[in-house]
Amino acid sequence: MDTTRANALCRYIDASPSAFHAVETAAAMLEAAGAVRLDERKEWKLQPGKAYCLVRDGASLAAFRLGTEPVQETGFALAGAHTDFPGLRARLEKSVVARGVERVAVEAYGGPIHATWLDRPLSLAGRAVVRGEGGRPESRLVNFNRPVAVIPNLAIHFNREMNKGVEYPMNSALLPLVSARPGTAAPGEAPAQSWALRTLAAELGVAPADILAADLGFVDAAPSFLFGAEGELVSAPRIDNLEGCHAILSAFTASGPARHTQVAVLFDNEEIGSGTARGADSSFLRDLVDRICALAGSGPEAAWRALSRSLNVSVDGAQGWHPSHADKFDEEYAPVLNKGPAIKANANVRYATDALGEAAFRACCEEAGVPCQRFRMRADLVPGSTIGPVSSALLGARTIDVGVPMLAMHAARETAGSFDHDSMISALGVFYARGPELL
Ligand SMILES: [Zn+2]
């Protein structure tokens, strides 16, 4: 089995330690494939069959390839994923020093599995705003790209019961340890600037006073890798949902023009409910759809006509069958690693899939020659959700929730199947080629 795409996924993940980086890396992939970068503030001139991309607020991205026929007659083939992931965000200014030992204050972003963040090398990445030319705020990407911290566990001798499960409060037990130099400060004495501020300033080559603000998160510093006899398993941080982003980008860039208009959209803030200016529950995608339709010059009804014949796929991780916890699953609906992408459904529409949508995605898998599975949560448990229900409600377009099965979702490092990533890209390739015709 070919692991080229799984290796490319590892490189994408390693180059994307924050939503900001995930978008920059995606934009570079799209531009390398010939997409023209647009600015939301400027006038657009679009040509049929050409690809474009735009970024909103540094952490959400949309790309589209205008159809060769009028959009109101052919509709959109839309696929979306999210760029953010659960983790620990640094409180930049706060010093936490005791007896010369310094830690960084953090808060949780989304719902990380706390215990998985301990005793592993952590790096720091995100976006900083510094005082630029003429005192104007200037945005800079930050990627330390090396271990700078560890969150040490308590020795087992203080809690012989700890293998039965331990609570790790975010404000005390999960503070990353960054420095222990008792000789450099009086016991308990906080330095003038926090470690995060000092270290960020040094990294950016600016004075601490010139750092105006920053959105920084700790991330696993170890690289992604493949394992298994054929490299059939991927171990990486952020598989949820950079796998979805990379699958969509790979399928989109490999696709050629179609009659319909193809859209790829990567949203920030899914892990915190999508309700932000650049999340799936914002105007971003609807603005794009309306703008494309308005520029097509097809009259005021164009967007409504286009959306009524559109098809949308939300790509996000599925809870894979876990061999150590088989009782948590309904075996009939528990997708197994490397047996193909899963179509996710839920009676209360926490996933947007309906029967017609499911049939459409099954047709994509069949045509691509890849297997396909189903995921439904055990009936007495409530599943998570995705951007699917939100974007389907905002667009009024039929939406299907799909994803590759993965283990340890929301852990600092997750596991998925290399072949499933391959299969997802192939299925999305068919989706982009066929689009609304699938209905
Ligand atoms: Zn997700």
C-alpha cells in the first residue's frame, strides 16, 4: 500500500502547530496548485474554471474553483473541516514562580483529555501581535518548533491509587514547567516579565514591551510518524481535524474544473462551538456563496437557486472502534481503522447526514473504489457534533457528515489509519467531480 498521502498528512500536521499555521500551510498548498489569493476587502474579478482562495482573520480559509457553467444552474459542491484542536493556551503575562521554579499559567481550549498532556515534550505556537512600523500593530506567526516545556506528573508514591484515574485541574496540576534556576531569583520572587513574554520576545527578536498580545498554545513537540508493518497507522497530534483539512485540500487541488462550483472551507473554532466571526456559525461561508453568485451577474435569485441544488460534506474525525474498550460501541456502527471513511449519523442531528446524503457519499466511495463504514454512537450515549449541522442550517444545503475513524480523539496525540486518509481523498475527489449531480 502506498503511504505517500499519509506521509504528506504527517508533514502538513507538523507544519501546522496552530490554526493560524494550518491556514498558512493550506494557502501555500493552494497557491502552489495555481489558486489565486483574494482579499475580502478588495474587488474580485472571477473567471470560470479558475481556482481562488481567501483567508479570514488568519485562522479560517476558503478556496473555490468557479464552475464552467452558471452557478445558479449547477450549484456548489462544498466540503468543510476545522483547523482548531483542543489544547492548553498560555496566559502570556502571568508568572507562576515558586522557589525559583517557573511554570506557565494556562487555560483549556475546547475539551482536551488532560492526562495525555503530562510528561511529554511540549512546544509553543500561535500568533503574536507586536508593535510594528510607526507603532502600528503587526501580526506574526510564532512556532518554537522545539521542546520548551513539560507538565510533570506527581510521583506514584504520593498517590498509590493514581492508576485508577486522577483529576488534573487546569489551574494547578497542568501548568507547564519551563525553568528551574533557584539561584537566579529569590525564593518566591516573580521576575519582571513572565517566562512566556520573555521567551516570546527573544524568539521574535523584539523587546517584551513591544509585544501587544498573543494567542499561543502548547503543542506536542514530537513529530508525527507512521507505524505498523506497512506504515498503515498514523500517530500524530491534531489528527482531529487536520486530517480532514488535508484530505479536502488534497482532493481540491487534484481536481479539475467542473460544471458546478467547487468549494473547500476550513473553519477555526469548531472545538468551542463555531460561534465566532471566523467559525462555521459565522457569515464567512454564506458571504462567499453570496459574493460568487452576485459576481456571476445572474440576478438576485442566483444564490437561492444555487444553494437549493448544492451538496455539502463536513469532514471530521469519527470515533473508531477501540479494541480495549469494545463495550463502548454499538458493534454494527463502530468503524474500524483502515476499513474506510465513516458516514456519521444521529437521530437528533448532531451529525447532519440524512438518508439521501448518505446515499450520495456511498456513491462517491463506490465510484472511487474505496470501502465505506457507518458510525452511530451507542444508543444510550450522546455523540459529539461537528460543523455539519451548523453549516447545513446556514446554507440550507443537504449536508453529509463523514470522517476517518480515529482513536484517542482529543488526546494530545491521536491514532488513525493511513489507508483511510487515502480513501477519504479518493472519495472526496469523486465528490468534487460529480458534485450536486450525485443527488
Ligand atoms: Zn473535530
